[in-house]
Amino acid sequence: MGGEPDPRSRSSQMLTRRALVVTGVAAAGGLLARRLTGQGALTQNGTGVGDLVIRNARALDAEAPLHALQAFQTAPEHFFVRSHFGPPTQLPLAWSLNIDGLVQRPVSLSLDEIRRLGGEPRPVTLECAGNGRGVFRLPSTSGVQWEYGAVSTAMWTGVPLSVLLERAGLMAQAGHFWMEALDRAPAGDVPRFLRSIPRDVALDDAFIAYDMDGRPIPLLHGGPLRLIVPGWFGMASTKWLTHVHAMPVESDNHFMSHGYRYADGTAVTTMVTKSVIAAPLANQRVRAGVVVMRGQAWSGAADVRSVDVSTDGGHTWQPARLQGSARRGAWRSWEAATELNSGPAVLMARATDSAGVTQPMQATPNSGGYANNSIHRVPVHVE
């Protein structure tokens, strides 16, 4: 594809993992590495600073603790982590982004050159397509058993992909853009992870990010360069990006042609209308009286119009208050003051977007466990 040599062959230009640690490039992953050794890996008590919830140790799959999702912007140490093969074990001494294929002028831009193009910080919510798979009623599935925390929001800074494609002189025949990254499968017979996005998405809202929350993107989160596709599930936002190939058709990679497909064969693309309750937490004991519920709501195809909450398991509903203003590609924080009497209670939240789509009580299961936007049910004990 594109005639590029395998990056693994350029050993003289690579840093080993040991060198990465010595030079501090991988320091951003140190906190998670300690968690993998068992230091507080599963703490999630809703108070103080909680830890990521580890779903797989290698490659690391970890979701945000729900209490950390009360804030509009997810702290970097709580931002969920997902990749098929883990971060690349070697990095080039000088990172570059190459654009080729159906372009008039193939270009190669260094990381510094991309940074010099500037960019405004932009909040974007990323969610794993399998978020909620672990709470679907499925007989079996091989995917990561996520519950509710495989979603987070950060301030990403980068350059619109359209600007870079314009530099390369995009041809009319280029209908899809194949994103090549530096991560590799652990075995030779395992296909590489490669995604593509269609032309309209590439020229509209997608951008190449180099900063996360005002700092260089950590290796675990796809640095130093990551594609961000607002509104789409996170697998479209390719980490460790090195090449953009302008092609006439969609990628035929396994993770496009077979993976991330619904049962009817259609592709998993945009996020669905959904909300999550970040406070109170499940099985928490709360005092009778006024209890403030807090959480987030999002939709990939439209803005969030409203959020309603229930304290009686969905028999009655009341409107929550949306906070801030709608920002394309980012969730809306919400809160609701509710009156709770002593005894057991089941708290619920449902989002409705500007297209009129309302989060369902129970999403229809699919064999891959994708896009579970069933209403979040939170049992609490009221004292």
C-alpha cells in the first residue's frame, strides 16, 4: 500500500522501548504501567482520585472511573485507553506525516512543520464503539467487556485534515483516505489495524491533533500525531498516525471489511444518542432529601437537545439542566436536583438530540456488542 517500506526495517532510525523510557518519551504511560503491576488497579469508590478500570492488561484496555466523568473535560489520568495491539514499541527519531496516493504532490511534513501551522484547542468526545458491551445481554462476544466508562473528552489541538490534503493537491478520484499508523500486530499472521474515512468526512471536520489538553499527546493516547474524527466512534481516530493514503475506495483491511460491522453488514460509524450518570454511583448510600444527579450526554449525528432523569425506574421523568453551550463533537454536561425518600431507588437518565432521537430504554443487541446506548440504570440506597 503506497509502496512504503516497513518501518520495522529502519532500525537505525528507531528508538528502542528501553531508550524511550530513558529519554522520557514514554513517561506519560508510567502511571498506567504502575497500575498494571497491581498498585491500585481497580479502585473506584467515587471519592478522591480514582483509578482507571482495567479491562485488559495487554494490550491495555482501561475505562474511566464514572465519578471522573462529572467534569466536562476528563483528566488525562482518567481518559480511557483502547488499542488493538498497544503503542508502538519503537518510534522514529523524527516523526513525519506522509500524504500520497491520488494527489498531485505527495508531501511529507515533520511534526514541527505541522505544529507551525497552528490550531485552536477544541473539545472532542471519543467513545469506543464497544462501550457498554459488558452490560448487553449477549450469549458470548470476543470484544472487550466495557461497562460505561469507555468514553472521555479532551481538548485537542491540531490542523484540519483538509488543509493538509490541499497542500498535496487532492484529486477528484480520491474518495477515501486510508490511515496508516506505526503500531503493529504481535504476530505476523494477524492483520494490521488500518481504518479509512470517506472524502466528505475528511474534508469536513477531521483534523490531525498534536496536543491533548495543552500538552503533547501522550504515547498511550496516540501521540505524537493522532487523527481526530468528531462524532465518530473512537476507532476512526487513528493513533500514531504516519501516513494518509488517498484512495478511490474504502480500505479492505480486516478491521474495515469484517470488523466494526453491525449484524446487517452496515459499518459502525457515528456515535449514537446516549447519556451516563456520573453521580451518584451504583449502590452508593445517599441521604434522603435533595440529591443532585450529574452526568454527560452526547450524540454523534446531532447536538444534545435535552436530558431527562427518573428516580423511580422510569415511571416518571423530570428535565435536567444542560450546562454550557453545545459544541460540535463534544458532550453536554448536565445536572438535576431530585427529591429522594428513604429506601431503594433506581436513578436513570435519557438524552434526546436535536434530530429528535431519544435514547432507548433498552438498545437492540447485536453480535458485536456495538453502540449500546441503553438507558443507564443506577441503583442507590437512600437513608
